[in-house]
Amino acid sequence: MYSLKTGILIKEMEGHTDSVTCMVVDGLILITGSDDSSIRLWNLENFTPSGVVGSHEAAVRSLLIIYESGLLLSVGLERNVKCWVY
């Protein structure tokens, strides 16, 4: 996490083992998808990991929150779309 004002690194968020390819935010929850095929939750109040939603068989390419339902859609490079309750 970098400061927009100074460009200085504020906090390093560790969890994925490869590049982050997509992200969405729901309030103080950040959800990230990665080339490591995992989907992870992060707490934006203290920038800590909150858990793993799940994974694909290949890299995660896109995430979409359906806010009214509490559902998260993810698309993997293996061409599967998955629906998650988060």
C-alpha cells in the first residue's frame, strides 16, 4: 500500500505467491485475484489478510461483486466463472 501524496510504501500486504491481476472493494474489504489462482480477502482498516475465498485451476483474471446479494463472481484463465458467497 502506497501513499498517494508521497509515493512512499506504507504497508506491504503479503499473501499471494504471484502477481495480483484484479481487485474489487466492498467497504473496508479488499478482494484480490492473482496469477497464483487464489482469491483473497483483506481488511483495509489494518491492511491484514482476512482469509482465502477460494481458487481457480489457473490465474484469476476478473472479479465482480454483486453488492445486493453478497455474491462475488470470478473468472479464471481456464475459462471458468465461479460464484462465491463472501
